[in-house]
Amino acid sequence: MHVREHTVDVPLNWEEPGESISLFARELVDPVRKDEELPYLVYLQGGPGGKGPRPVSASGWIGQALKTHRVVLMDQRGMGRSTPVSGRRMAAMTAAEGANYLAHFRADSIVADAEHLRKAVFGGKRWSTLGQSYGGFLTLTYLSQAPEGLSACYVTGGLASIDPSAAEVYRRTYPRVAAKNREFYKRYPHDVELVGRLADRLAADDVRLPDGDRMTVRRLQSLGIDFGMQPGYERIHWLLDEAFDGDELSDTFLGQVQAQSSYLGNPLFAALQESIYGSGDGATGWAAEAERARRPEFAEDARPLLFTGEMMYPWMFEEIRGLRPFQGAVELLARRPGWPDLYDHEKLAANDVPVAAAVYFDDMYVDSGLQLDTASRVGNVQAWVTNEYEHDGLGSDRVFERLTELVAAIGGGIRDN
């Protein structure tokens, strides 16, 4: 891969430009074709809070895309080399300052950044987008704000509901998480007793992780966020396999739990998890916590103990060291009564940019029913519904290839300019 790096300044607040932050993107091209005029494909990373992949080889979807495109890997604002939002930065702000700051790291701002990058660095040529997970949410905002910049859109596991509601998202996803738990315990039935024993120990004793945080039952449950990926069941199973060293919890287990649940590498993922659904009037109001309270099967003393999924809870910002500096800000964001609209329904209904979307029927994170509703209400969308992949199906060689075939069949994709 031939690599070029780009850094531009963008306003923190696109509505009232003042303070600037840095935006970073990495451009990849096949070295043999580095002097050719090729169309651009910008990757919209999952998240919230996503940085572009750091590829070590021209393989997977990147290798496929490099056959026909220049690939742009943008670090979303607040991540990677794009003025990262850290606990240290948040600790220097009041809760109100922090909430106002974080409110500028949502889809509308990310799309404005991408448009600026397209015009300022890449000559204003239309480009295609590949949106994974939250990148699909960004795609819908992009189609609402600046469809003129797009030639084709590919989406994998991320056709968000265009009627954003955190409460509805969690009402639908908790049953999917419960189903994943049943599949996990069916595959590894002896883990039922092991997890119960582990939860009993954590409830009874003050167990500490290497960084000093208390290892609680609910932090154990939060590891189930991995159940929606492949091979998530296996990763959790083998983690549990080494949980005990005799009668004590092993250092290996505690170290891995800390690494997997600290959010040190991506605090925005936790801090903005519910705020990405804020649109129009009404607060998001800790929707995941409210829905969990209505589902006693997810209680900490329930047996078999159920793991949770892509849900963030108020306690995380008290108990997890790397998230504590965000606590005051996220509490205010959860109560914020109004947000800018994320999607323009009229523009989306009239959309003529070719869109091909992989809808994973058993997706644990983005409900397939909501995705199909969106596909029926956005113009020029081709939905490929499949149960062959989990949420990270883009890692398969087939998914991106299939989406490009769908767009190419109607004359879009390559002739981007």
C-alpha cells in the first residue's frame, strides 16, 4: 500500500465556528496505481467514537477496494489522531462544559468534517462511502445533509432507524441479547455453573482489578457485548476457562477483564452510546438502564446469570476508572431535552444515490426489523438480508464484494466522478 497522511483543522462547532480541532485521515492506494486518477472510497468507522483501521496488509475489504479505488481512512473527531477526547481533557472541564463539548462529536459534526475533507483535500470529487455499524448511521446523516458529495453508499449492519429512539432500540435489543445468552450456554453448558460461581464470589468479596477498580457482577455481565461478533462466544468461553486459580480468581482473568472493559482506548464509545440517538425534542434518559429494570432476567442475582450487550449504564461512570472523568457530562447529556435532527425524511425518501446495505438478520446491536423499515423508507436502497454473518461480517471477503455487485448492477460505484 502507498500511504499518504492528511491533517486539516475543522471547527469544533460547525454552527458557530470558533475553537478548532484537528481532523486526520490516511489515504491508501495500490502502489502500482498511485499516479492514476482513481475514485475515492471513504470508510465510515463504527462507534460512536471510531478511528480508521490501522491496516497491516492489503487484505480483506481494503484489499478488494484497492483494486478500483483510493481508500480514505478517517479518524472521526475525538479519536485516534483527530484531537482525541481523553479522560484528562474531560477532567479539566466542568460537567456543563464537558456536556457541551461532547455534544459536538455526533453524526452531524462528523459528516460536516467528511465534507470539508472531501473538498479541501480531495478536490471536491464525489466519493463513495463504506459505513460499518455506526458508520451506517453516519451514512444516513450524510444522505440527509450533503447527498451531492456522494456517488454510492455501502452499509454493513448499520441502517439506523430514521425515527431515532434509544428506548425503542433497547426494547428490541434486550431480547436479542437474551437469545445470544441462550445460544452461548447451549454451546457451553458447563459455563452456567462456572459463571454462577464466579458471580457469587464477586457479590460476596471485594475483588479488585489490577488498576484498583472493583470487579463487580455487573461489570462481569458487561463482557457480553462481545456476543454479537464472531467468534465472541469462544472468546468469552476461554476467558472464563481461566477464571479461577484454585479457589482464587486468577491474575490472567482479572487482567483480561480490565483490558476488555476499561474503555481506555475508546471512552467516547461509552460516553456517547445513547446520545447518538438524540434527535429533536426529548432526552435519551439512560434508556438502557430503564429497560433493564423492566427485565428481571438480567438481574445480578438471577441464575443463570445473563450477560448484557451494547448497553451503557450510569454505574459504569462511577466504577470504571477511565470513564469517571466523563460522569458529570454524560449525566447532563442523558437529561438534555433537545437535539438537532439527525435525518431529513424528505431528502431520504427522494434519495437517488445508490445504496447497498447488508442487513444481518440476527444482529445483536442494530435490530434488523428497524433496518428493513429504514430500507423501505429511503430511496434507492437495496437491502441484502442474510443470517450467515454476525455484526462484524465485513471481515469476510464476501460482504463488501456482494455490496459492490449490487451497486454495479444498477450502474453505480466505480464511475464516481
